[in-house]
Amino acid sequence: MHKLFLFILCLFFTLPVFAAETYLIDPSHSSVLWHVNHFGFSNPSGKWMVGSGTLLLDETKPADSQVEVTIQVADIVTGIPKLDEHLKSKDFFDVATFPTAIFKSNKIDMIGKNKAKVHGILTVHGISKPITLAVTLNKIGVSPITGKKTVGFTATTQFKRSLLGINKYLPGLGDDVKIDIEAEANLK
């Protein structure tokens, strides 16, 4: 009986333990693209590359995963330098006072094999509001470029900019902002 107990104990401690792994967001392959209605004429866009972030991914229990991402708001790019400067001003993002935007997840609802609703808090312009991202897991595998285990996601969301205190030119300049996110993260 004593030998059986030792065998079971040894077996228990040699079984693989699955745990969440920490990934770092790859800033050169992760971006946030936004679109807003311009007085009914068009829906121009702008872009940020994600400055930094961490993904704690639990492949066996994806709902237990977590993500936190930071964007340097002054890095906005529209392709129009004068517009970029105007968006950085107090009329819009006021980057001198509020240099970063942060998203931190607080709940993940799996809605399919590779799809989830990621709930969290978005802080922009000094105001924090709950948002939900519709996320698709694109792939988990080894990157042929870095040789590291990599995970890739596509996500979308929409929110009202007025809720974040960005009200300039409302209602002509649209209140609804559509967000498209592409992200890659490498195992730490």
C-alpha cells in the first residue's frame, strides 16, 4: 500500500501542469484603426500603433485570460500632418495632459471556439468607461520571423466619443467611433 501511495504521488507531480502564459504585445504588428463620420460626407480614419501591452493567455481556460494595452496618443497618424496636430490639441485628445490611452480587460465571455467578447475599461482623455471588444483568435503558433510562440487577434468595437469628454464639432463630426484592432503578441 505504501508503494502504491508513493507511485500515485510521483505520478501526480510529473503530470504536465497547464497554466497561463505571458505574452508581450508586438508594437510593430499591433495597431488600432479608428473611423468617424465627417459631417456626413465621408468616414475618415486614423491609426495608432500599440505602444505596449501584456496578454496573460490561458489556452485551457481562455475565459481566465487577461489583457492590458497602452497607446501613446500623440503617435496618432491620419496621413494629414495638420489634422494630426489638431487631434493632439485640447480640442480633441489634449495629449499634453492625457498622453496615454489604456485598455484593461476584466471579463472574457467565450462565444465560440475562436471568438470571445472581451469586456474591460478604456481610459482616454482622463475618463474611464466600460467597453466590449468582439475578438477573433486568428492563430497561435511559432512565428517564422522571431522563432517565438506568437498569438494573433482581430477585434472590433464602437463607442461614443462624447462619453470620453471629446465633444468638439458635435453633432456634425460623428459621435460614434468605430475601432478595428489587429494585434500580435510574443511569448515572454
